Amino acid sequence: MATRHAHDEAAARLRAALELFETGVEMMRQNLRRKHPTLTDLEIEARLTAWLSERPGAEFGDAVGRRVGWPRRPE
């Protein structure tokens, strides 16, 4: 069943992307701990949250191009 295989592959790609995201978040958390060893866990998490929301160059997402509304197509 080709459709089932395609769904399994898509699910595997999504899982890999989510794992990479989590790895990136953990790397940034460790980076913040190295740069700011005196901050509490709560302060580190606040800075991490701010970075995820406002990191330079990705204020409107990570893709190049013009900003568009979501969903892109009217339903």
C-alpha cells in the first residue's frame, strides 16, 4: 500500500524535525547556562523563551520572503 508507506515516511520526517528542534532548544539552554552561570533555572527558561520568540533574523519566521497571513488559503 503506497499511501501507507508515504504516510509513514512523512511521519518519520516530522519526528526527525521535532527531535532536531528539541536538540536545538537544549543546545541554546546549555549555551545560556555557560554564558550566565549565576542565573537561576527560572531565569534561564525565561531567556530561552524570549530567544524562541524574538531571536534576531526570525521575528516573522525562518523563511525568506514576504509575510503572509495564516492560513494562506481561505477555508
